[in-house]
Amino acid sequence: MEWQGEASVMTLRRIGENAVILTVLSRDQGLVTGIVPGGASARRAAILQPGNRLSLRWRARVEDQLGTFTVEPARARPGLLAAGNALAGVNAVTSLLVYALPERDPHPRMTDLTEALLDLMDEGGDWGAAYLQWEMRLLDDLGFGLDLSSCAVTGTRHGLAYVSPRSGRAVSAAAAGEWAPKLLPLPACLGGQGNGGLAEALALTGFFLETRLAESHAGKPLPAARARLVNRLAGPS
């Protein structure tokens, strides 16, 4: 079995004295894991940083074997290590993807959005809103997408103020009535009326990541890297 292409580094961990187990995200293969002989060397360490893009060849004797990577640098993203927020960002993105996606299950739209987000983080500037949309896409790709386009009760597109914690659909203020205290607030940055910015929006996506994604993992909690990033993005500047 053999595969060749480009992919971005997600995670790596040392095995033995000189090798590492590397997991990458490829557009056409999804998450792929393999051993990199000599990957623990100082020369390889800079190449195999999470977020960097690699040119790879993966080989295995049979399809379900771990396999071995031959790696060459394709494009570095040095900005991911240059700022605290960017480092927290790449850690959250890579750990969530490895947590959420099955091995060798392609998600091309999610991969494209991930590459674009990593580029924004690498360039610096304000990428908080892009990260929020990335989490929304992750929920959607996993079958837990939120429908915030219209009211689940009346069908109206106006006056949306809440989200049903059961269905993930928007609810208007007028339709909520006495049920309002049991609904989740829909932040203004996601089309809701009134206040609510990035912090509130990440609390909303976090609720569904916890109650849908984490529950499907038999009690395995979300990666702590996500909470660390949210604290940075939602905290005072």
C-alpha cells in the first residue's frame, strides 16, 4: 500500500530513541498516521512542527498497518510559533481534528478551511472570527451542524434570539415565550438580535461540541487545548 501527496502536520509523539509517530491531515486521505524514522532528530524537529506543510510518501505492507512516512518540507508556517495566540490556535485546531475525525476519512471542505485558517494564524492579525466559523464547519461536517437561518417554530428570518439546545436550530424572541430561559442565547455575531460577540459565540459552539461530539466519544473530554484558546480569544485584550 502506498500514498503520496502533501499534508499538514497535526500531531507527533516520540517512539523509541530516534523515531516519531506522525499524524497529518490530507485533503484526499483525511488523517493519516505513520512512523517517521529519524524524526526525533534536531534537524527534523523544525520540519515536523504542527501546522507545517509536508510532501509525503506513506507506505505499508497492508492497508490497516501503521505504515512509514518519508517526509520533505513543502511550506513552513513560522508565524504559528511567533505569538501566544497563534500557538494556542494551532494546538486547538490540530488536537480537535485528531480528536474528532476518524483515520483515513476524507473531509475536503474541512481540510480546505483548516489550511486557510492556519495561513491566517501564520500571517498574524485578527483571526478569531475565522476560528469561530471553523468550529461551525467542524460541527457541520460531523453531522451536528447548527441551523441559524430561520426560526424553528415560525420559519421567520427576523428577530432570531435563541438556539434550541436539542435541535441546534434558531428560535425567534417572539416564538420563544416562556421557554426562553431554557434556550441558548444566539449572539449578534451569528445573526442574533441584541448583544453577544466572539466569547458568547464560542460558548455556543462549545456547548454543542461538549454535548454532541464529546458525548459520542464515550465520556472522553474535549482536548484541553480548545479551552485554553477560548480563554485567550474571549478574555480581555
